[in-house]
Amino acid sequence: MPIPADTYPTLAAVARSPANLRGLPQERLGTLAEELRAWLIASVSTRGGHFAAGLGTVELAIALHYVFETPHDRLVWDVGHQAYPHKVLTGRGDRLQTIKQRHGLAPFPTRAESEYDTFGVGHSSTSISAALGMAVAAAQRGERRSCVAVIGDGALTAGLAWEAMLNAGASKADIIVVLNDNDMSISENVGALSHYLARILSSRTYARVREGGKRILREMPTMREFARRSEEHLKGMVLPGTLFEELGFTYHGPVDGHDLKALVPMLRNLRGLTGPHFLHIVTQKGKGYAPAEADPITWHGPGPFDPASGTIFKESASGPSYSQVFGEWLCDMAERDRRIIGITPAMREGSGLVEYSKRFPDRYYDVAIAEQHAVTFAAGLACEGLKPVVAIYSTFLQRAYDQLIHDVALQNLPVVFALDRAGLVGGDGATHQGSFDFSYLRCIPNLTVMAPADENECRQMLYTATTLDGPAAVRYPRGGGPGVKIVSAMTALPVGRAELRREGRSGLLVLAWGALVEAATAIGDRFDATVVNMRFVKPLDETLVLQLAARHRAVLTLEENVVAGGAGSAVCELLAAEAITVPLLSLGIPDRFIEHGSRKDCLEMAGLDAASLLDATDRWWSTLTAGPARARIMAP
């Protein structure tokens, strides 16, 4: 929908290109900020999306595009939650209502969408590394351009950000790092640095006193020199600005991130400087919309809402989500076993840990955006006889793969991994799809990998994982399951044993994992096929698979994971090793990244919705049972 010029005249005039913005008189930037914030509220309210973070970066986005010659100057946004204003100012405002929808705007900056999106993001804390690479490349080519990384204080808790800072400071590259300090990531930030920033450097009082003191000391040269020397000794004990300076950056700030009269001159000054510079701005998440200011956690990524009343429209749910099943299970386990420890890398709300964090605060650890640390921290707990449970999204565990192998599996430590958002997640798109965990987990020795077909099986598998002497992962999808009644009693499942759900007579054997067991049942009914809920990716139920394969004419495997190296590949390897020759079709996520849309849309794009699976099976089975092919597979 075009931006209405009668309601948003300034925004409509400049939003086609930042070049138009740069032609605007500076005194009109405040009006532009008001209109941009109002357009964000009106647009996101229709479909939902990341919200509070973008409201906090309205003035920053305006100032950056006003001062820097984007896209010639490189602007790299971290994560992307804060980048909605950037999208609007770079010609995409008329499509903002399509964000996260199929064929709509991507949820995060992506290079394929716009030349102003200089680096594709989705996972946190990559901006400084990427901007440094761009700065070094410019120097190598003899090109003069600014490279700016915008990173939130939540993202600054990740090790990757500090690795980049160390390298950037040592390299003396021409890079500007803008710290958007709003004391929030998705939920409240944790960690010593975050608390230090919030307590000391973000104090407006401190800033006023410091600047006022400088003015007085200018008139007193002797005292000024004494103060300078004293400051060099003292500020290292109280000011994190010194920390960044010790890393090789020139520190500037803190600056009010909503004050365009302060931001624009500061950025203009920085644009003319060389070497690494660190600009600390202070913003408010949810700025300009009272409900989001009061509750930025709820308003981080709401669904559709009524802008006037602040009422978020909730989707009706027939039962608990898998995240809720996990959260309830963890609370129940913690009641009966004091060795249970809950760990999450900054995903308390998403992983269903809110209630657990309240009831068991002494056994709950949010380690911030530090997936590698989360896994090795859990390994240390397990070494001392505790039972750590790491609640983490499938896509984020990829960031801790080395720790999973070397620190947990190699030592055979009993760490439980609750992998949320496994398979296709929907609106967050390619960066967040849990497409690869079967493949990257099943090749690791000592690791047990489970995939529940329903809510109750999820609960029982999580309990099963706690009974094992080694590491185990239970992976489950986003949202709810088929609505199976959850049994409160917990019973350990036989490890490596599948469940025969249906005996068929057609000669077709369907082996399914996780959420696709429901679709497998429909295939079984249509083709009179034998259906197995495989339950375990590792160890595979080899005995049952070999028995059934030997007396069936063809095998179909279904998984919500990439086909390459997935569960179907495990079946292929087993049959080949046993010299069993049988037609086999593995259906799963194809060899491409699945873009954003609803979860239903993503399943359709991958060919894993019920209709597509039935159609693919029908075409394959029809080929096998027609003419010469039928004679071959039907031979005794």
C-alpha cells in the first residue's frame, strides 16, 4: 500500500530513496521521525512483526541515511529487529505491511531484496565482523567509503562481537561501530557488561556532569591537566568507555539516540575521521508507542493489534504449543529432581521458560546471546553430577556445533538439548528455519536424537533424555501439535525403538519422523500402506526397519529436515549395508533455503504439506506399480 501523502507528506516525499532524505532541511527531520514512527505503528498493526526495537531506532535510521551516502557507504544492521525504519527509508515503506508474509518483504535485511541491505542477517552479533570485512576490502581497493555497524547492547553479549572488536581495534581499519543501548534484547539483557553499561555510562546525569566539568576545566589549565591524568587512572575502574578505547577504538558518547540535533552532528564528525570509532547512543525500545514503552518484551514481535487500544489479537489455539509442553515438563522435573538446571541463550520467552524462571530462579540461567558458552557451561554442570537442560532453537544450536561435539559428546556427558523451532518455522524465514538438525546431529557419536510425533510423546521423550547416561536431543516444531492428550505421568521410552502405527497390505512402507507422522497416517490410509512412527533418528530402530523392508515392495521416508544426510539417508545407509535392494523415496526439505511465510506456506514451498506429500507419493507409487516396474517390484 503506498504511503498516503496526505497523512504522511514528509515521509511520502523522501521514502523512495535516501537521496531524497538527504535533500531535506535538517529542521524537518523531527517531523519525518514522527511520521515514520506513525507509519510503523499503522503498518505493523495489520499483520504483526518485529515492532518495539524498530520504534527505538527511528531517529538513528534517519540520521544514518541523512549523513552517510548509502549505499556507497556501507550500513550493516545487526540481527534486523531494529531495521524496519531502514527498510521504509530505502524505498520499501509501501510494502511494509507484507513483511514476513509469503512473497512479501523479508523479516531481516537481505542482500537479494535491496542494495541498501549490505549484509544478510538474522542471527545476532555479526555486524561488526561484516563491516570490518567491508572496511578492509575498501582499503584493499583504494576506495574511500564509510563502513558502519549498528549493534544492540543485547547482541554485544555474544563472543563473535568481541572477536570482531579485538580484530578491528588491532587493524586500525576505518570502521564505525554504533552501539544502540536500550537495555534490552528480546527480554531484559543479562551479563556483567550489559549491567555495567546501563548503570554507569548510560546515565544522563553522568553525561551532563562530565560535559559540564570539561567546560569548567577549560578555564583552569593546571587543574585540567591534573584531572586528565587522574581520569586516565580512574576511569578504567568505572567507565566502560575505557574498555573500548583499550581495544583500539576511539569512544564517543553516550548520546541521546532520539535527539536528532545531537545525532546528526556527531555522525557528520565521525564520517570524516579515520580508524576505528565507537559511538554509544542510548535509546528506548518501543519509543513513541505507550504500550510498547511499558512492556517491550510483549511488544518485541506481536501479532496484529489495534493501534488505538493496544490490544494484540491472539490466534486461537486448540491446545498447548510444544514450547509450553516443554516448559511445563521442565517445571515438573525440577519439582522432583533438584539436579535439574534450565539454561537458555537469551530465549526465555520463545523457549517456554518464563514460568520455570519464576519458580526456580536459583536453577535458571540465561547466559545471554552466547550459544557456545551455554553448551560448554552445561557440560561443566554435567561433570559435577547435575542435569542441565539446554533450551535452544534448532537454528541457534548450529552456532555451538564445536562445543556440542568436543565438550559434550566426546566426553559423553548427560546434557539434554530441547530443540525448539525444529523444521520450518514460518515468518522469520531462511535464517531461522530448523532445517538441518537431523543431519548435523546424527553424525555425532554418543548422541541420542529423538523427534516426537505429538505433544505427549514430546513430554515422554524429554523425560527419557534425562534418564540416559549420555547426551540427548529432543527436537520439536514451532507451534502446536495434533492435539493428543498429555499424560502427566512420565515414562521412559525404549531407546531406539520405533512405533508401528499401521499395518498395510499394498506393499508400501512409510517411515516418518516427528511432525510428519500425521501426514504419514493420511498416506497410509490412502495407499493401504504400513506406517511407522520412527521416534528415534539415532539410534535408528534397525531391527524393525530391516524386518519391514524385507517384506515390503517399496519404502517411503518422511522428515521435516533436509533430505541430504537426514533420517531418510540413515535408512538408505542401513539398507545398503545389509544388501537389501528396494525402491526408496526420501521426502524432506529440498536442497534450497526456504524463505519466509506462514508455517503452512513454508511447508507448501518445501512440498511437505499434506496435499503435496500425497501427490508426490501417488506419482511415485503409480510409476512403481505400472507395467514393467510393477513386475519388478511385485516379484517374490
